[in-house]
Amino acid sequence: MTRRILLFTGIFFYFTAVFCVGKTAFSLIHAAMGGGVSVAGLLAVLYHGFTMDMSMSGYCSIFPGLLLTASAWLRPKAAARTLDVYFFLLLFLTAVITVTDIALYPHWGFHFDSMIFLYLRQPADALASAKTGELVGGLLGIAAFTGGSFAGYIFLIRKQVLRLRPPHSPALTPAVLLALTGALFLPIRGSLTTSTMNVGRAFFSENMFLNHAAVNPVFNLFYSFAGAEDFTKRYRFFDNEKAAGIFAGLHRQTPGGTTAPLLHAGKPDIILVILESFVADVALDSTVAPNMHRFAKEGVSFPRFYANSFRTDKGMVSIMSGYPAHPTMSLMKYPQKTDNLPAISKSLKQAGYGNMTFYYGGDADFSNMRAYIVGGCGIRDIVSDRDFPLPDRLTKWGVPDARLLDRLFHDLPGKKQPAPFFKLVLTLSSHEPFDVPGNKFKDPFRNAVHYTDSCLGHFVNRLRTTAAWENTLLILLADHGYAYEPDMNACDPRRFRIPMIWLGGAVACPQTVTAYGAQNDLAATLLAQLHIPRDEYIFSKDLLHPGTDAFAFYSYVNGFAMAGNAGSIIYDNDARAPLAQQGDPALEEKAKAFFQMMYMDLEKR
């Protein structure tokens, strides 16, 4: 009996050790993202994440515990062969999750979760951001992790299984082992209180990287699956009536004043260009992006403007539907929801706009984009990679921005049309792996932004020479930001601040709008300028109305933030507490109510 109990205990802690090795590798490989990781910091990561590692070890030890219970009647070789298969499959799965998480973290800024399987429906596009060296390194990493951990199993566990002999107490031994297996409930649950194991249990530091490093990536992935279908009920900070009341106050315009006019044209032709990863600090830098820097002075700029989220599919819905992004799911993947949302293009069509086209140099079917553009936005005409000659598809993602903007320019009407047009453009060259011609900057991201900026400059310079310029409104904004510095965590405000610039002959005069806003506010702001009804856009604010309580809201991984003149707050749902807060304490209640209303409204769609 003693040998079996020790073996059971060894199996449990062997899994725990494997998880600790994975987290150590994660911490050391990405140490720069946390401003460096000291020995004390690494020990703190392992200590604070240990209960979660044990919880995952508990799940992994259930089957070995049952097998050891049955080993009283099994031959040692049969038990060993069964465990061979089980350990190999489980260690291989752990290796895939651990190594993939290490590879994706610099790009996503958080542990990957169930959302990855939505992107892997089109694996070629999902892997387009990865360089060949990263893919090869990842495969080698998986092989090394699997091989090393399985070798440890062979020497530390399998040999002990082969030494098992029939127990002296054939009734008592199985009973004790079965009881020990049942006792795994304790580490799995994580406590005897009402609080069960969750991702937030590993959070311990103001340094978000250390918190992420402490989280077990295997637990995180399966935890995200567990909550994926229950997103409409997960976030209830207040009773529904109170949340709705606070939310109504946020969107109430004080009497007096009218929307400040930005345009001198009643119904201008509109070109909305969504720029991949154009974070403000880089995209408005006069050295990296001289054209964007110039555009901000020549047109209307919004220096306190934020992305609602951290991915293109989320940003597209926020921009076009005036609907803030939900951190734990991608609304674009649910056509039954997005088809019930308003959209800028739908409102423009009802107001007499026509000739609507969506331009994208990549695969328009990626992330269910086509379904949203056609069903959610009502745009039937789509120009994507398949509409360009094969030699033009020069990058992993598709057609570079120079060719895309050339196509847009040549498709623009040469003379005034009976109805104003709307063109929606999504660029891609500033997406990883930043595969662009030229090498002006050592940093690949800045180099890619510089390339796209040069393409925009060429496009605008040509458009200025045409008669169409005087009646054109060109809106430039990003789909999301980018962690342009290694120390930026997933909720860093610098990562979410993006440029928004209104340019073109339709703009009355250059000016700066200092109100706080986010992508979801474009809809109400634009439609108010065009005198088009905007009541459907319940989450969108007119940033030019003097009575608007302007604020910016964004979500990250599993948290949210709000910023305005009164202060700012970053709240994390895993930690169940603010990570940073300054200014008005009431901002926490307002942010929570706004976030809760997002999910309450989603239930009805």
C-alpha cells in the first residue's frame, strides 16, 4: 500500500513540476516584457501560481489514481502500458498548449484562450503572422517539451509502476487509493470556501506580466471554454435596473448647445480607412509616419481617441456598428447577433448613399468577416485578395497596401454621381510579420507603419488633384493598437490609444477635438454631422455635442477600462478588482455599469 500511495503522490507532483517548468520557460523567454524578471520575481510567480498548478495536476491525476486503485488486480506491465499512452497524450497536449502560449503571448499580450479555435477554422490565415523560424522553433519546442517530460515519466514513474506487487490487503489498498483519488477534489477546487479555483487566484502583482506568468496556461485555456457559453450571465455587478440607470446617465446629453459642425458638404462622399495596428504614439510620429503627422494638422484630429479592443474582428464591429467590443468573445463570429446590429453603412444607405464597397487585400472570409460585411453592414461589393492578379499577392496576408490603395483610387468615380458613395478600406501591411518593402527602421513594426504611411501619402496626394477631393471626407483610424514597447502589458492605455483623423475637401477647417472617445463613438459623431438619425446606436456618443459626457471605454482579455476628464480606471475581471485608478471614485461604478449593459444588450440581439 505504501508504494502505491507514494507513487500516487509522485504522479500528482510530477504534473505540478511539469507545469512549473513551463511557467519558468515562459517567464525567462519573455522577461523583457515584464521589465526583467529577478530570481525573487520568478519564485513569486511559481509560488502564487502553485495552487492553480496543483488544481490542474488534480485533474490530470484522476485517471492514474483510478488505475492505481485497479492495479491490485492488474499486471504491472498492463498498468504501465496504459499509463504510457495516457502520459504521452497528456504531456503532448501540455507541450502544445505551453509552447503555443509562449509563441503567441508577445503578439496577443495575454494567454491564448478558446478564441484561438475560431481563428483556426482558417489555419493558413491564422498562421500568416508567424515567421518560418517561429513555426520551426515552435515545433522543435513542442518536441523537446514532450520528449523531456515523457523521459521524466519513464524514469520517475514508469519504473515504479513495473515494481508494483499484489497488495497484502487486497480490499484495504484499493479503498485507500480510491479515497485518495476522491480527495483530489480539494486541490482541484482550490479551497474549502465558496470561492473555487479561477484565473484571478494567481494575480498578485501590479506588474501584469508577472500575473500572467503565474497563470497556468492549460488551466486558463480550459477555464475559458467553461465560461464561453455563459458570457451573457457572467458579468452582473448590479441589478439590471441600477445598471441601466447608471448607463442612461452616461449617455444623457445636457440641454443647450448644438453639435459643432466639422463639414461644409451636406452629404460628402465618404472613404473610411481602417489602418492595421496604427497605435497613436507610432502612427503620429513625424519621423515614422510623416504623412499621418501632416494629416492631423491639415484635418480634424482626435488625440484622445481609443480602440475598443485588441483585434481586428472586434475593432471592425466597434467602428461600423458603434458597438463596444466584448473581451471574452468575438461578436463577428455570431452572424445571428451582428445582423441585428445597426451599421454606419446601413444608416448611410437609408439616407441615400450608394456605390458601397469594402476593400481588403487579404481573405475576406477570415474571422467570418464576409458574413459581417454583407449581413451586418449591408455591403455586397467586396474587393479582396482573389480580385487581384496572383503576382500582386506578395505577402503572407495578401496584397500589400500600395496595390490595395491603387485599386481604390482607380475605382473611384471620375465624376459626380447621382448619390454619394461610401468606401470601407482595411489595410494589412502593418500586420505581423510586417512583410513590407524597404528597411528604413530596424524595428519591423515601425518600418511597416512607415510603409503604409507612405502609401497613404501617395493616395491622398493623387486624390487632391481630382475634382472629387472637394466633396470627399476621408476618415482614418486604426482597428486596434499594438504593443510597440516590450514592457507594455495587455491593458496598457498606450496600447489602446489610436489616431482618428478626418481629412478631405469636405472638412470645413483644421481643428483638434479634445473630447475623450473610442471607436464605438464614430457612428454617432459622423451621423450627427450628416444629420442622419442615430437612435439605434445606444453605445455611441456624439463627441462634438457640448452636452456629451465624453469618455473612452475599452476592453482587454477579461477586463475593461474607462478614461475621461474625471479620471481613469482599469478593472480586471480575473482579479475582481481595479488594477489602476485615479480621479473620481465613481468612475468604477460607471465603468462596471457600462460593461454590464454590453452583455445585457447582447442577450437581446
